[in-house]
Amino acid sequence: MILVTTTSTIEGKKIVKYLGIVSGEVIVGANFFKDFAASITDVFGGRATGYEDELIKAKEEAILEMEKRAVALGANAIIGVDLDYETVGSNGSMLMVDVSGTAVVVE
């Protein structure tokens, strides 16, 4: 398992090698049924759990992709991780999750 952190250091660990920036990207589309359920939620109140579940899944997939790229470089940790969400597509109907950080070797 690789250690992933938003901080620039890891307490109790020494960074012995910087391997470069790694990233993971996932683009998900919102389908009709989730849009419909979300519109009902907007009218009656509550949380749009369908969208929330998609966000969580997309975030986890993007982080996993970044971790795979870091391991391929020989890293055992990723520091300085930043997570961004953006809408993409002509009508903004898709969501891009982008995560990046610095692959490092720690002891």
C-alpha cells in the first residue's frame, strides 16, 4: 500500500528521493435517471445521494490511477496531493475529477 497525503512532509519519515509529479483523471457523465432523481430532490429537499455516490467513486478511481502511476515510478508515497473537480462538455453534463501530487520514496 502506498501512503498518500496532502501535506508536503510525512511525520516520522524522511523523503530520500523525489520522482516527479503524478496524476489521475476520471471523467464521469451524469445520466438521465440521476438527473431526474436530483431534480426531485431539489424540489422536495434532501441530499442528491446518486450524485454524491458518483463523486466518491470518481475520486477513489482518480486516486487509484495516481497511485498506480507512482508505484510504476518506484514510489512508496505521494505528497502534496491536490484534488480538483471540474465540469466538462458542451453543456457541463460531465464531471472531471483530477488528482495530482509528488511521487516520493520515504524511509
